[in-house]
Amino acid sequence: MRKPIIAGNWKMHYTVDEAVKVARELKELVKDAEADVVICAPYIQLPALVEELKGTNVKVGAQNMHFEEKGAFTGEIAPAMLTDLGVEYVIIGHSERRQYFNETDETVNMKLKTAYRHGLKPILCVGESLEERENGTTKDVIENQINKAFFEVSPEDAKETVIAYEPIWAIGTGKTATSEQANETIGQIREMVGNLYGAGIAAAVRIQYGGSVKPSTIKEQMGMSDIDGALVGGASLLADDFSKIVKF
Ligand code: PEP
């Protein structure tokens, strides 16, 4: 049995004080949750969030990191800076980073390998554009992303990766993929992982759906055979909404 994992992506929202306030409310609301719970916040909030959430079941993640250990990379954050704070998760390859910040399948692969080396748990994002969905290339596009992301990644590390299937056309648009569409593509991703690593790892790896998930959609989504959780943007910003998703 795969343990569900619900992760919030706060993107570029909140000051430190605002973030701590939401985390304080959230930890009370989700303390008996059966799913793993993660908040992925802007870097500057991470120390305060780790402190606020210490000893609770809410884990803290970053939204990105550099693939190098250190060096002349102005404005970037190294993996050891995250682990040193107590950060446990990191989103890799979010479509907004691919779209606006030149993230490529190659940098995604490098970042994954760096994350494993540092004991950070990656949430690897993959997904197709609306045009790709409409011209019937969804499966090919995602297979290419998966194969390149896992290039030279060991089976042990692949197994610990959380994959988030996020159709780009459903992110922040209010348009949710139907539960059947999401489950079908996630089933295909599981097969792709199986082609690379075998049936045992495919059955163990956790795959989330992301794209306008809300309290009103989560129950049906989590009822699907291959959906193991959600990566939630907008609806993770308020503790009340997010707690309802976590406790689907
Ligand atoms: C996301 O940020 O990964 C996301 C899915 O956003 P939203 O839930 O707002 O669509």
C-alpha cells in the first residue's frame, strides 16, 4: 500500500510572518491526518517554518534548488543550505520553472541526482501543455520527461521520488483534469517507471496529481486507483482549505 502524500506549493506568496501564521493554524488542523503532509515554501520562509512545524507531522520543502554544491551562482540556493535548515523535500522541474526560468530535462536530471546525494526527497513535476494534450502527444511528452529525469538514477533513488503529474493547462486555471484523465496518465507514468525499473518499483512509487485541486475535487481524485496524492497550489494557501484536502 502506498501512503498518500499531499503537498502544498505556496509559490511566491506570503511574508515570513504570514507564512508562520498559516503554518500554526495548519498544524493543528492536520495533526491526525493519515497522509504525509508537506508545505513547499519560498526560501526565505523556510527557517521559520521548520521551527514552527518542528515535532509535527507537517514537513517542509523548498520549491527549487541548484544542482551544484556551491559556487558563483548569484541568487541561487545550494542543497546543503536546505538540509542544514531541516528541509526534507524539494520540488524539481515545476512547469513554472520550466516555462519562466529555463529549467530543462537535463537540469531536472542533475537536480534530482544532487537531491538524492543530500538526502532531500524530490517531488518531480511532469506534464503536458494544452496543445500537446489536444494533438494527442501527452504520453510521448511525459515519457520523454520521465526518461530524461531518471537518466542514470538508481532504482533505490527512483523509488523514493514522488512524481507529480501536473497538466500545465490545469495549473492555476481552475480547469481540473477529470479524475479519469488524471488516473489514466498517472497509470501510464507508472508503466514508464516500470519499464525503467521493474514492476516492484513502479508499484511502490508515489504519484500525485496537481492542477487546480480543491477541497471539492480531492475525494474523487483520491478514490482513483493510481493517484497517490496531490500537489496543490492556490488551495494550499489557506489552512482551512488545505486541511480539508489533506484529510480528504
Ligand atoms: C501547482 O502549483 O503545482 C499547482 C498545481 O497549482 P494550482 O493548484 O493552483 O493549480
